[in-house]
Amino acid sequence: MALVRCERCGARGITRTYVLSVAPPNHPDSGLVCGRSTCSGAGVIFLEPNEVQAYNRGERLFALNTGTTKVRAA
């Protein structure tokens, strides 16, 4: 399951293995926000190995843990 964090917070301290971070279109103005409760930095998407394979095949829709997802409204 993909994770959104800013580049500063990263995907450390979690139980899943993330191997690639991908900036969303229009980053850092995409509206994705770091999922850490104390951070409001521009988010990038961290992908697990199976998601990287899908990303390399051209897929761009990934499930996110809704408890760690924030979006900035325009």
C-alpha cells in the first residue's frame, strides 16, 4: 500500500518496505501533503516493490492508507 510523506520525513520507522519515491504531477504544488500529523510538507508517494513493478508498467493509481493521507485544497 503506497504511502505519502514529504522528502524530509521519508518512509522510515514503519513496518512496510518502500523502495521508490515518486513525485506526483505538479510537485510541490500537487495538493498531496505529508501524512505525518505534525508535518504539512509537500508529499511524495512511496511505493512498495510490487507497486514499483506496476508503476514501471505505466500504472499510476495506487491504494493509500486513508489514516495517513492528507490533501491540501486549492
